[in-house]
Amino acid sequence: MLRFRYAFLPAAGAWRVMESPVAPLPRLLLVSDWKALGGRDAIFSFMRDPLFNPAKTILLESKPEPPPQPGAVGSAALMAESPDELTIEAETDRPALLLITDLYPGTGAPSRFRAASSKPTASCRPITSCARCP
């Protein structure tokens, strides 16, 4: 839902189009602000807060290692993709989280990540060197 822009709703034999009042997020986004909340219910509850900004803060079930550092600056680019894998090159000046806003049916997230750079990088599961995460 992070890239949600339009809703098509049935209305009296036709379709009504509604645009989201919130701008959709990009496909890849580096974020350094995060909150570890104790489980799915706590995350969904926090998302209802009108002050929550998904472009600035990532909600997690547990603390990432290494923890992202505030003010991280960098970039992320999609280098290649297939139905089972994304290859992303990310460079940051300090640890950060890489938010991928794609929806992966059945899991809600990609099952594997591979860093495309040997510089410190991070994803929703932080990566600090070239490696394949389980």
C-alpha cells in the first residue's frame, strides 16, 4: 500500500476513481529513522497515528543490526530484477535501512537480498558487505 495512488470503487453500475491524499512512495527508499514495535498488532496500531510518516520512519518487529544511524545520506538503484530476485546497488555514508515498496504475494517481502556494493549498505535486513541473506 506504500505505492497506492488510486482506488477504483463500484458506484451505481460504474466505477468511481479516488486518488489517495498521500503521495505514493518511490520503489526504493533509504531511511535512517525506525521504531521497533512488539509485533504486527503494534505496528498496525502505530500506522493509524496521523503523525506517522512512512517516508521518514520504518516500523519493525525487532531492532536491526547494525542499527541505522540518524541522518544517513545515500542512494539506491535497481540494477536488475527477475520474478525471484532484485539486484540493488545502495551506497550510504552510514548504516541505513533500504525500504522496498514492492508487494511480494504470500510473504509481503522479498525472501532474499544481495548487496551489489561492498560499501556499507542496508536493507530491511541490514547488509554491511556483499552477501546473500537467508
